[in-house]
Amino acid sequence: MPSIALPHDAKAGPTKSEVRAVVQSKLELEPDDHFVEVGSCTGAVTIEAAKRAGSVTALERKAERLETTEKNLAANDASIRADVELRNAEAPDGLPADADALFLGGSRNFEAVLDHAAETGVDRIVMNVSRLEVAGRAAAAFRERDLLEEVVQFQVSHGYELAGATSFNSDNPVYMLVGSATPSSDETETETEARSGGTTR
């Protein structure tokens, strides 16, 4: 994944580049997609999405972090193709009703956000969690709303030189929940067959 510029920092720090790559692979953003992010912080995921989607809405409850998002977006202006709107709001307040893809970078109010996603039919939903107990609650919430497609746990290690050889420092594990509020094509075909009383040929 091409690097992005993040000259301005926030206390929470940016989502790691390797994690962003997996997030983008799960979101599968297209040029006509409306991408929505809850908790933009430094804007790292916002910027990656703005290079692919047609429109981006990023929510951040802390004004100083939203300002950081704005500054980092400006630093990557040449590579951004989407129309980007930044909203100083705490989800679910401020969430648009026409999102194609939704990313939750934190766990604050996540159940209410998932309710909104289910009600508005968001096609692709990705949530990152760093704590095991929260990941368990999030998985249960996804299942309760019939959203869950998969849970991915991964860890990235970076090499460094030690006594003329290579050793590794490991980042904290990430739990990624992936889901959808729209039926898959296979499910749609099955429902159609059930209504018609059998397989159509």
C-alpha cells in the first residue's frame, strides 16, 4: 500500500499501515461508494478511503482530533479523489443514512452504531478492537444484529537489528470484525428459490 503523509499527530496515534491495508481489503471500496468512519483521530483511515471512494464522511467527537484529521487530509490533497466531509459529532449522532461502507476505529457507543448500520442497510462494516473482552462483546453485538461475517485476529511484528542479526518487536494484536447489513447474492438466490418452491433453471 502506498504510504500516506501524517505530519500531524494525535494522542491516540494513527492506525498502523499494515492494519489499514487489511481494513481496505475488507471494505473493498469502489469509486461510487460512500464511506463513513467513526472516530477519525489522525485521519489515517479517512485518507486511505478518500483515495478510493467517491465520498467520505468522517466523524470525530473531539474537536482537536478532528482538526488533526483536517490537517493530515490537506497534506495528502494530491492523492485524494473523494468529496470529504468532517463532522464534529459523537456517533450515532451525525451518521448519514446512505453509507455503503462503515469503519469503527473504536468501541465507544458501538452498539448504537451497529443498530444504525442494520437499520440503514450498510453493505460493508469493519470494526477494529484491541482488547479481548471488548472483542467478545462486539462479536456478540454483530451476531445479535445478524451482521457478522468473520472475525480476524492478527499481529504484526517489525524487525530490527540486534547483535548483527534480526530480531522482532511485536505490535499489539488486533481483532477485526467484518460484517454486512445486506444479504449476499447467495442468500438472495436461496430466498428466491424458497419463495418459488424450488430451484429455478
